[in-house]
Amino acid sequence: MAKTTTGSQSRSSSTKFKTVDASQRLMDSMAIAIDNMIEEIKKPVDSEINGSARKAELQSIKQTAIDCKELIVERQKLEQMVKELNENGQIEEDKDYSGGFAERFSK
């Protein structure tokens, strides 16, 4: 027979634990991915290639840099979410941090 829980208290604390744990593991994996991307960007472009092959290689490096930047931003959002879960037990409303320093703290 399946075990059922009564009340949302026990279910939410169990979900909170799983969410924080999974988020922390994801952040660790994201950090490794970011490091790998940075190392890939550092590699020099082969001086033997030219023309469209060189252009494709440079485009690939640029795309990796953009992807890395986006991953860093997403990791920061996840880090904030974990912080809120640890402090409040819930995730606060989405905040828009796209503005500058003053805009972040004016809300």
C-alpha cells in the first residue's frame, strides 16, 4: 500500500530538500561546464587554417563565449533561488536584475 502524506507541510519540506539538493548539484555541474568552456575559448586558433574554415573556428569561439556568459547568468539566478529556499523555505517572485546596481536594490 502506498504511503500518503497528510498536510502540505511535510510534502513541501520534502520537496524543498530535494529542490535545494538538486539545485546545488546543478550549480556544481554548471561551474565545471563554465570552466570547460573557458578553457576551450583559451585554445589558440590554428594558424594553418584560413578563409571560411578560420571564420567558422572564430564563430565557434564567439558562440562558446556567449553560451558561457548565459550559463554564468543562469547559475547566478539558481544560486539566488537556493539562497531564498534556504532562508525562507520558498522561492520569491522573479526579480528583474537586468538594470544597473541602483535598479537592483531600488525594488
